[in-house]
Amino acid sequence: MSRLFPSPRAPGNTRLAGGVWLAVLVAGPVLVGLPVGGRVLDPERFVHHVRWFNAMEPETVTNAIPNAAAWGWLKENIPFFECPDREVETIYYYRWWTFRKHIVQTPQGFVFTEFLVPVSHAGPYNTISCAAGFHVMEGRWLQNSRLVDDYLLFWLRGNEGRPQPHLHKYSHWLAAAAQARTLASGDTALLAALLPDLQNDYAAWERERQRADGLFWQYDVRDGMEESISGSRSARNIRPTINAYMFANARAVAAAARAAGQPALAEEFERKAARLRALVQEQLWDGPAGFFKVKLPDGSFSSAREAIGFVPWMFCLPEAGRGFEAAWRQLTDPQGFRAPFGITTAERRHPEFRSHGVGTCEWDGAVWPFATSQTLCALANLLQEYRQEEVSVRDYFDAFLTYVRSQQARGRPYIGEYLDEVTGEWINGKNDRSRYYNHSLFADLVITGVAGLRPRADDVVEVQPLLPPGTWDWFCLDGIPYHGRQLTIVWDRDGSRYQLGPGLRVYEDGREIARAERLAPLTGHLTPLRK
């Protein structure tokens, strides 16, 4: 795909020749460290991105951090990133710049919005729960952890100590996101403190949406996925989405119980998760279609494969070695989900593909960044946690680059609601309602997918970049807050870019803790924190 918008170039950013990458781990003692200060990248080299974004168009809505303060805030809060692909780098900073626009300071602390302008279906402070899990997953990589912590407390206790009444207006994976925040921070105190709230939230979902057989049902509009081929605003369909979310939420409650010293409660929720995993695999897998599907109230499957069939892998629900990986054949099939401008929300071969009109939030095939984010998270898990031969790292990277290229309009960076899969034109876009739509991921995909940091509860730092052979000769992700330290991930094929030596290296507070000669999975151990 050709370049879609120009990007101001920082000094010294040149592309190097490609190489062949092999998975070879360097053994022996780690001796190399970073210069004083522990950083590779000078943030000032990236200020040109923010100056460009600030000048692109008038600032019509201002929340906690106006454009004038954007650079100072970003400089203090985000991990810095560079790579040879100017568009990837530009969108990385653009998405942090837009994410900052959605931070609202309230009397109850900080919250994140989905739309900048007020919308009728929002709750207090224009909050909406549909993408709350994404807000936490993205925000966990900020230096200021208070923002995400306040947001979790807002949803779970912000209604005079009770959950917000609009929390269940949409399906959510908020408990799983709270656990993801803990895996990045290494701090289990908040997760343990939220145990009663998370347990009560799960029980509320069981009362509201659980069937007698143990599966959960949901209207497509309450999944945030209205006008879908399989869906209904009134039928109680059994959907892979809410069932995968509840599986992940049950495991998160179990993790919270362990953190709180309640092993019996942890075991109870692990049993809930195990039962739901079995039910999803037994009841929502359409064997002839080779896909997880929506099941209708009469017990039949929907005729359509939809991108929500990939969601179970977002939480590693499907068990390996049982043939479920066959679903991913559809990802790269042009009659399945592959389109010029992204991953479609329904298979393109279906007779009802893009049949519901245009401009009323259709999930019948058009490309939604929300669904793309879910699918890329799921695909990263498949590649990093499973053994399979259906898709490759190249497939992930191609899908990621298509996602990057799609985030433009009129020759400038743009993120909106959804877009035409062939032309790339934004639908419900180019207006104040949809501009800067905070309904998807980007930085988290770079950090955990492309750069490959796999957050863990222990002191092991695991890195598995999803870069195929012959793509980038170098990249650096610098200043990643992780377990009370600052991590740096550097890939430099021949050592000429950063002068730290060739290969893949991981640093903790400036001290090298792992390296490989080639781009390869590797692990290192965190240094114990001084008390």
C-alpha cells in the first residue's frame, strides 16, 4: 500500500537495508548498560509530531490537557518510540496525542471519554463503558498511574460507593483490564482492594445475562455492535463476545482473590472460567464452518462468520491442539475478512455483507478500529502463546500496517468510527462527533505486539516482537513503565543505529537484562527493588 500522508522527518531517520533474522539467544553474563540517565531516545526529537498535530485543525473541545500543554504532558507520560516506517511512528504519537484529548478531570478523579462531544447515550462526564477495557489497556502504559486507577474506581465505586448505573449498558471486560493493568504495574494492591466490587459486578452479569445452561446472551447493540448480520436489538443471542469477556473477567476475579489472600474464592472463579471455556468450545464452535459463531435463540448458528469469532483468543480462551486455530484461515482470505483497508467485521462472501445501509453504525462488514484492535490482540496471543501453522508473524504485521495506513483522511492522520473496506473512506466521520474517536487501541498494540513485551505477574521480562524477516532493521521503545522500573527494548540489526551492539536488547533502568543476536523471543529477570 502506498504512502497515504506526508510526515515531517526528524533528523537522522533513514531506512537501512533488510537482513535475515534468526532466533539465536546470546548466553553468558550481561555487561552492557545505557549511558547515564538510562534512556536511548531524546524526547525532543519527536516534538515535531505534536507541533504538526496541534496545527492541523482548530481545537474545538478542550478537556484536562489542552493542545498547548500536549507536548509537556506527553513528554512526561508516554513511552517513546521510533522505527524506520514514518507512518507507524507518526500514528503512534498521533494516537497518544488524541488519547490525551479524552482525559477529563472530575470531582471524582480522572476519567476517559469515548467521544469528545456530548452524546445522548453517555453517562456522567460523557463516559461510556463499551471501550472502557481499551482505555485501561492503553492507559496502563502511562507514567501517571493515577489516571487509570481513578477510572477503574469511577466505574466500580463512583456512584456513592456503588458501580455506575450505565456500566452494564454495554458488555465489558473491565475486570480483565484491571488485571492487565496489574500485570504492567506489578502492583496488586488495587486489584486486591477491588475484589468485592469485581465479584459483585460478575454476579450482576450472572443475574442479568446468564442462561440456565451457563452461557451468556446479549443484544448486538449492547455489545456496541449493532446492525450486524447475526445480531438483533431484541433477540437474546449467545455471542462469542460477552462469553469471552466473562471468561476473562472470571479469571481476573480469581487473580484478585489470590492477591487478597482468598484462595477458596480464587478457586471458585477459576471453576467458573473453566466451565465457560468448555461451554464456548462445545456450544459456539461451528465445526463445518470452522469458526466461533453467534448462536440464535432457537439453537441454530448464524449463517455468518463475523470478526467477533476471533475474540476468544483475545483472552486465550480456546484450548490449543483441538483444531480451533482453523478459524484463522479466514483472516487472510479475501473472501473472508481481508480487505484493502482492513479486517472486515463480517466475511465478505456472505450475501448480506454491507447490506444494512450506510451511516447508522453498521457492523455488517465495514472496518471498525474497535474490532481490528480486538482481532490484533487475539492474533498476537495466537502467535505468542500457541503453536499453529494457520497464520504467521507476517500476517500480523501486514494487518497492523494496514491498520496504520487506514488512519488518515485528507492527507492527515485521522481516527474515527468505521470505514469503507475498499476505499478507506471514513463513515460517520470527518465531523466533531466522530473525530478522535477513543474506541480502539494503538500504543498497546505497538508495545505488546510489534515490540513484543508480554506483561507477566512475576519478575521475568518476556519479549517476543512480532516483526517478520526483512522488515525493520531497527526500532526502539524507550521508557516503558513496568513493575516499578523503566524498560527499554532496542532492536538494531547491525548495531549501527544505536551504537549498543547488534541484535535485540532489553534494559531495565539502563541496565541490560537480556539480549539476542537476532530478532528472537527472549527473557530476562528484573532486579529486586530496593526497599
